Amino acid sequence: MRITRNYRNGLMSAQKANENTSLFRRALSRNSKNRNSGRAAAILNSTNKANSVTKPNFAANTKTEKFYYDMKYHAGQVEEYAEALTDGEKNSIYDKAKESGNTEEIRTQIKGFVNQYNKMLDDLSESGSKSDSILKTQLDSAARSYHAQLASTGVTKKSDGTLVIDEEKLAAADVETLREVWGGKDSFANRAARRADAVKASAQQNMKAQSSSNYTNPFDRANLYANYGNNRGNYFNFFR
């Protein structure tokens, strides 16, 4: 069969057209893959950046929340020791000490009180907030006004407001002296306990503020919408 020149030229033109179409489609496919890969990389990169910012903030917030939890605990312990020391009911620790001739239980309560009181003062100093600074000043003022009474049982105030115990002098104090200094409703222990209750309230308020701080989950749906919305292209275009 004879093939005319025009027919052969037509076949060659059609073949070239098909080749050009295939090349064009492959180019489109490559561009689409590259574009999708670029979008995927952008999403992952943005998520990693969000994580790098969020994780340190979350750790810092957790540390701060623990600090206020400790402050609340120390203040609560001051209240508990003060309650034991100021108990005026029959068969109190002073009555037991008078009957047994041993003041060890009273001394144990005083040591526990002083230990937790000092920790509470350290918390107030570290907090540095205006309200906590006022509470620290009030406690310091109370300790100063009770200086003579506390000293009679071996307890003195240092320049930073914390208390220190002279073990020998505390052990030498008799039951009635200990009751007079630590056991009354007008005692330093009771006054400090009232301030400790305010410290607990301050710590609780700060704990709530920290628990509702600005930490956000980068994988939260709302954050995905925000990150890949109008400013950076539609997030769901990646899946088209």
C-alpha cells in the first residue's frame, strides 16, 4: 500500500502533538507534587515552630504553678502548727507537758512552726508581688513586736525576717513560759496563722491564674485554622 506524502506528514504531526501533550501533563504532575510537598513542608515547619515556642512556655508555667502550690502548702503548715500551739482546751500539749514534766512535744511543734514559717517567708520574697510583699512586711512587723517574748523561749528574728532557734534556751524554758508565749490567742503563733491564711488565698489565686494561662495546643483544630487560613493559604488545599 502506497502512503502519500501528505498522509505521512499528518501521522508525524499527530505523533509530535501526542508527545507534546504527554510532556505537558508530566510537567503539570511534577508541579502539582512539588506544590503539595511545599505545602506539607510549610505545615510541618510551622508546627515545629509552634512547638518550640509553646514547650518552654508550658514548662515555665508548670514551674510557676508548682511554686504557688508550695507556698500554699507552707502557709497551711504554719496554720496547723499554730493551731496545735494555741490549743487552749483541756488536755492540751501544755497540760500534758506539765503532767509529764517533759516539754519535748511543745518544742517539736515550735520547731515545725519556725521551719514552715521561714519557708513561707522565702516564698513571699520570691513571689515579689505587691500583695505578697505587704504580707511579708506584716509578718516581719509582728515578729518584731513579739521580740522579747520569743527570745525568752530561744527564738529570735534575723535581719531577713526569718526566725532562728537557740536549742538550749528553748529546752530550758519551762511549761508556763512556753504556754504564755506560744499558747494564747494573742500569741505570735496565732497572729502569724491569720497572716498565713491570707498567704494561702494569695497562692490559690495565683495558681488559678497560671492554670488558665496562654498555653495553646498547636494541634488544636482552631489553631490549625488560624495558622493555615487566609494569611498562609487554605489549609485544606493541601489535600485537594
